[in-house]
Amino acid sequence: MNRRGVTLVAVMFIILTMTMLVISLSSLFYSSSSLAVRGYYSLKTFYIANTGQEYYFKLLSQDLDWSNPPFPETKAFNGGYFSIATSSASKDSIVVTVTAVLTAEGTTYIRIIRPSYGRSIGSGWANYSLYFAGTAIGDDETDIGNNVVINGDIFLNSDVDLGSNVDVNGDLLATGWIDGSTSEVAGVASPYEATPEGFPVLDTTYYDAEIASAEALPPLNRTLSGTISGTYYVNGNLIIGQNSTVQNNAKFVASGNITINNNVNIGDNTTFISGGTITINNNVEIGTGGLFFASIGISINNNLEAGTVTVGGGTTFLTPGYVDINNNCDIAGFIYAGTSVDIGENANFTGNIIGGFLDSIGNNSTITLSGTVVDYDAISGLPATTDASIDVTGWEEIY
């Protein structure tokens, strides 16, 4: 082969090689471009799904009861659409499935996400006349007697046994079964509810410090009678004698038990702090703005009159333990009992009662919600009031 022939072969080889290289690079660029396009549209579909999640979250935030959630929708958005479905719905928890679909350049893209939501109660307990969401005790059954009227929503972490003619002007929610007629429940009667998060825990630091101040004194039990005023710290038990008058702004701190005997008249803005129990005997009257704290528990006997149904006119009873109220008591205020509450017959209570477990409400009693008779934020040790919050408790993408 002559030199010209060799040169021609070499040129053709180079042209062929370059052609193959161009074809390979073109194929690579096309493949990369195609992947980029598909990635773009897939990501766009994911953003549509997220938009659907945010859209439905806004609806949930405006709904107080997710057991009957906002109607799932299908909505067009940004060239595609999202559809929403719900499952495992209860008053304060729900699972939402968002499916996004986008068709572009002959290809359909689908992305599915599934967020789970839970609502913490915050100080939403203040919106309940009765809110019991601690650890239930005893037989875990709440007995509500005959002819009881409850004005406001109720949450009970127990089974509930309703007597005859129980009238609830609000929702009745329970973690267990509800036995008895619910025909007089104006709102929702819903058994087997999940317990909301965020039950307030009483911080007793202030009260413990006051009790420690009393314990620093020489041991001494005291009985006070007649007209009583001023401040008293007692390292022992304290008794307020019967027929006594306790004047406004008086303060009593005892390391032991405090007993208030029959027919005592207690003025406004008084404070009683006990390292043991507080017992309030029969026919006692308490003015406005009172505070009663006991480390173990509070027992209230018959015919107590406490507080007034005015703004800030209520009486506060606080204990990490129990509150037992006997018959014929008329109370405006706030009760916090870490373990249990038991209410006798013919009670008339206006305010809020929250605690670990509600044992019973006696016949012919009336409980009425009021969020103004006590300033919750002014109660030492009670968590500051906050709005209920919605939390994302789970999230997954379905492939």
C-alpha cells in the first residue's frame, strides 16, 4: 500500500473514532439530561406533597377534635395535584397520608408522604371543668351520681359509670368505657380516648421552702383561737379553734398537719401551707383569693363556703396528694390534686378541677367551668398557661 493509501486509512480511522466519541458523549449527555429532568419533576412532585401536608396541617390546627377530622380533599397545585387521606384518628392524634401526582413530558411522577400528628394539651386543661389525666388509681372507675349537672367539657382517665339524669353541657371523654345513658351529653360522649400529653406537674419548691422555714423552729404544736391575724410558722401541728375569725391576709405555715375546726370564718387572701394534711371541718367560710397547700392531702368536711364567682374571687386548693370534699359544699376556685379527688353530695363548684384520678361525684352536685375565678399564672408552682401545640410525632415517605 502506498503512502497516500496509508494516510487515507488513518484519516478514516480518526474520523470513525471521533464519530464514535461524539455519539458516546451525546448519549451520555442525553442520559444525564434525562436523569436531571426526571429528578427535577420528582422533586417538584415531592414539593407538591409537602404543600398538601402544610395545607391539611392548617385545617387540623383549627379543629379541636380530630376524631371527626376535616374532610380529606384533592386539590390542584403547580401543574399537578395532591390528595389527602386520614387514618388512626382520635381527638388529639391522627395519621395523614398525602399523595402527590405530576404528569410531565409523557411521564407520571408520584410521591407519597405520611406524617403523624399529636396535640399536646398545654394548659388546654383550663378549658375543661374536670380534667383528670394523671395515673389512675384504685379500681380505675369514676362514679358520677344521680342528678349531676356538669357545665363544661370533661376528660377522665378511667372507666365512667353515669347515674340517672346526668346532664353534661359539653363533651364527655374517657380513656375507658362509659356506662349509663349519655342522652343528656350535649357534646360528644367518646370512650377509649387517648390521654393527651402535657398534664401539668405541680412544682412544690416554694411550698417546701416555706415548710423548711417552719421546721427550723423549735418543735411546738399550736392552737389559735378567737380573732387571729398576722403570720405564723409552726414546727408541728396547727389547730384553728372553732368559732374563730381569721382576718384578711393572714398566713399559716406548719411542718405538720393543719386543722380548721367548726364554724371558723376565714377572710380574704389568706394562706395555709402544711407539710402534712389540711382538714377543714364543718360550716367553715373562706373569703376570696385564699390559698391552701398540703404536701399529703386536703380533707373538706360538710357545708364549706369558699370564694366567690367573680374575677379572681376563687380559692385555690393544691396538693400532690388527694382532695376529699364531703357534702353540701359551695366552692368557687381551682383544685389541683396529684393523686385523686372525691366529691360528695350536693356540691356546687365553679372553676376548674384537675388531678390524677376522679373517684366520684355525689348525687345532686353541679360543676361549672370558669376560667376567671382564679389567675392560674399567679399560682406558685403551677406551670404557666400555654396554648395547646401540635407536634409531628412521626414522618415517612411511602415508596
